[in-house]
Amino acid sequence: WHEQKGTDEEPECSICYNTYDNVFKTPKVLDCTHTFCLECLSRLMAISLADQDGTGGTTQLYCPFCRHPTLLPKEGPPALATSHEVLCKLPIHQQQEESVWLEGEKLCYKSSKQNRGSGPPDSPTAFCICIDIGGSKTVAAPVQTRRRTSGVMGRLSDWKRMILFFVLMVLLVVVVLWPLQCVFSTGNMRCMREPIQPSPTAISSTLIPLTRVFDPKG
């Protein structure tokens, strides 16, 4: 995948999905021939430097696609080779690469445009535009905090689901299973057996012996 683009007319970077231009989004080619914009590669470089903790040494960029290392020039990503194949597909006014340099944790570009507010119409006014590409490790701290928080919330959600499941099981037993057990065991929904009414024959057989015992003529 040597070239990343959205359409044939507007090729775009596969990291940020922004269309290429001839300034901060200049298409730069890594040693593996994969192409990305200058700004994204500069941010990757800043992150790599932050991971090294200032130990020094040569900076290498690892391709986000194939992980092949590219040795960075001393001037940083702006000194990487530019994909003129991609530049030729840009609008005519963007096909000429502008000078962009690395200044600390910033990418800078000096532009000269016509001053419309004062002076002769043909007098250019130069100004400098810089964007921050900082790769400090403190940027990753809120992400880790959010992950820890999400883990705690996930455990709380698990407890809530367990409690809800337990309550549903209790309701199932009370509302459905218990009445069914009563129906099968007692024949009614109240789980109370009806008292057995003694028959008249049993009452007579019980009273007759008592009468004989207390008969004064006996």
C-alpha cells in the first residue's frame, strides 16, 4: 500500500485522513515506501523522543503499517523525501513544496502574502505560522486515568447486574414457583390444608363409650 488516498483527485493521509497539501500536510515517504503527511510523522517523532526519556541516540520512526524503521535526518521529518507523485495530484497552486522546518516541538512555515490593508498592492507581507507537535508523556496520563475509571465502572456494573439477577430470581420463586408448589402439594394457592371435618359416625362412636362409663345404673 504505497499510497494512501481518499479519491483520485484528493489523496489523503491514512493516519489523520486529511488531504495532503504542500505545507504541513506535505506527503513524506518512509524507507518502506509508505506515505504519510509531514505533521503526522512529526507527531510520531515527538512521541518516540518522549519514550526515550532524553537518553539520546539516533531517532527512528516505525511505520504505522509495517513497523519498518526509518532513520530520521538531523533536521527531522521535514527533511524526509517528498512524494512528488502525490504532489502532482494536488491542485496546481499546491504542487510546489513550501519550506517547513522543525523548531523544538513546533513545525513552522514562513508565508508571504499580499498586504491588502496598507502599502502598495504588489508589496508582500511575510508572516510565520507554527503548529504544536508536542509529544510529552503527560498527554497519555488522562487516557490511563479514563481507562482505570472505566474499569471501576465496569466492575460496579457487574455488581449491579448480579444484584438485579438475584432480585429477579427471588421474584421468580415467590411469584411463580411457590404458588405452583402450593397447587401441587395442597390443591390450592394458599398453601394451607383445609381442616378435616369429623363425620357424624365418628362422633357417635366416640360418645357411646363415654356414656357407658358414666351410666349410674351400671
